[in-house]
Amino acid sequence: MTGPATPGPTLQGQVLRLLTRLGSDATLVVGPDRQVVWASPNAGKILDPEGPSPESLSGTALSQVLQDPRAGELVGKALAEQVVQRGEIGHQGWRRVLRAVVAPLPAAENRSLAVVILSDITHERRLGRAHQDLIANLSHDLRTPLASLTLLAETLNGAARDDPEATRLFAGRIAAEADRLHALVAGILDLARIEAGVEEPILTEVDLLELAREVAAALSPQAERRQVRVEILGSAVAASADQPRLARALSGVLDNAIKFSHHGGVVQVEVGPGEGGPRVAVRDQGRGISAATMARIFDRFYSGDRSRSVPGSGLGLTIAKEAVELQGGAIEVSSTPGEGTEVVISLRSPTPPDG
């Protein structure tokens, strides 16, 4: 009785080629001279979609394929010690991060070949940094109002207890700090719901001019405190939108414009038709946004005001972008440092009724 057939070298090679083609990792075989001897079929696509084909990688110096010198160091250590080495290396100027596992090939003559397996963990690392930013910013944004609430409550229970005027003053401040905490928590929950996809947009025909007036009216206390005048310009135009979500998005954008305007400045909200459909543009005369900050303007909890002299959670534009894109729209930001910023929300036109 014969046992099960053992796959021959040809079948093993076919399976290996299939796995490396379907897998998400790039595999390289590197010689002692740090030259690539062989590359898996998917290596070129993973390392550089616009770069050379896997076949042309053979004979190429490893330092040309992976510019981070640590790649060569891992290969050298693996061959010298005949032990698997692991590490992270930067790729394409650290725009990407790769996890490298380097193992000596025992069957190789003089043990002079190493297998390098590369996994793209860029997204994983970005999520890690985003998580760290989340914790740091939440700690900052929660600590300030909580400390204020504690101090105000202690004052009301102490020196101001029998002073009606002081009681009214501190009670108002407590309400303001509570509102700030509520807005922060509501923003986090709203963003989580949008990203989780648990709520589908309910699109209706929305009068953008009327919506802009309602949002501006709701933010009039903030504008008055900053001595900022909000002007509503343009003409009535209808859009296909989820009105509550669009109102929150526009409120976040307008709130930012007010907060970052100079005292006595003017914020314009212009409504009207655009090239691709109805739009709302919010323009301020504030400090503007630098090019470095512009690259992160939609990152959650990111604030261009590093001193945090202007209170805020850093979620306004993040929520606005997610909410607008969820309903098929787009949001763009342009700015000139020292002159001001413009945020444009573009939406779809209502679908005409059949017949």
C-alpha cells in the first residue's frame, strides 16, 4: 500500500509562486553582496507601483530597492549570525513604513543567501500615531474645562456662596464649560457614527440660503463675543443634502471662521450655484493657514493653533469633511497666510421629479 504522493519540486515551486503573487508581502532573495537575486511577482507592485518589474529587480543593489540603510544591516546580521532578524525600515522617504523579516537560507551554498519578507505597515503606524494624538488631545481638551468646572464649583461653595451677582456669573461660566464638554463628546460620537457607517444619509431638497441663515443665527453669540460680523450673501439655491448633517458641517466651518477671525473682523457666507452644483463658501479675514498646516487641516484633533489660545476640539473640519462626503458632496480649503481662509462646500443638485 502506497502512501500519499509527495508534491514534487515543480508543484512546490508553483505553489510558492502562487502564494507570493497573491500575498500582501513582498519577498526578496538577497546575496552576500547585497544584490537582489530574486523577487516575488508582487514585489514591484508593493514596493513601488510605478517602479521596475520584479524581473528587472534581479541584480539590483538592495540599497537601490530599499534606501533605508537598516535593510542592509538586517541582511548582514542575518547572514553573519544565521539568525532571523526583524525590524522596521522607512521607504520612499519615510512616506511608507515596512516591517522586514530577514532569514538566512539554510540550503544556500555557504549560507550566503537571505530571504527578505517586507510587509507594508504604513496604515498601521498612522493609526497608532492617530491613537496617540487622540489620547493627547482628548487629555488636553477635557482637562481644561474639567479643571474650570472644579474651580468654579469650589468658588460657588466658598467665597461666592452668599453673593448673588457672583453666583450668577459663575453659574454662567459653568454652563459655558458644560456646553464645551457636550460639544466635544457630541463631536466624537458624531464622527464615530459616520465612520462606522451606522447611519445612512437622508437626502432631501434643502434651501442653502435659509440653512446658512439658521446656522449663522445659532452662532451669533460666539460672533458677538468675538466682535465678528457674519454676512450672508448670494441667492436662494436648492441642494440635495441631509439637512441635519449639513447644518452640523456648516456650523463647524463657520465656528472655525469666527474663532480664528480678528476682533472686529468680517466673515462672509456666500450661497449660490457653482460649476458642478450648488455650493456654500465661508470666507474669513483671519490669520490664514500655512502650507505645513494645510496638509493636516482635516486631521482629527489637529489644531493649527499650537498654543491652543483659541478653544476648540480640532474636530470641526474633520466632521464637516466626513459629513459632506457622506452625502455625495466635497469640501475644499484655500488660504493665504495673513489674509484669510475660504472653505467651499459643494453639493449635488436635487434630482428633478420623473415626468
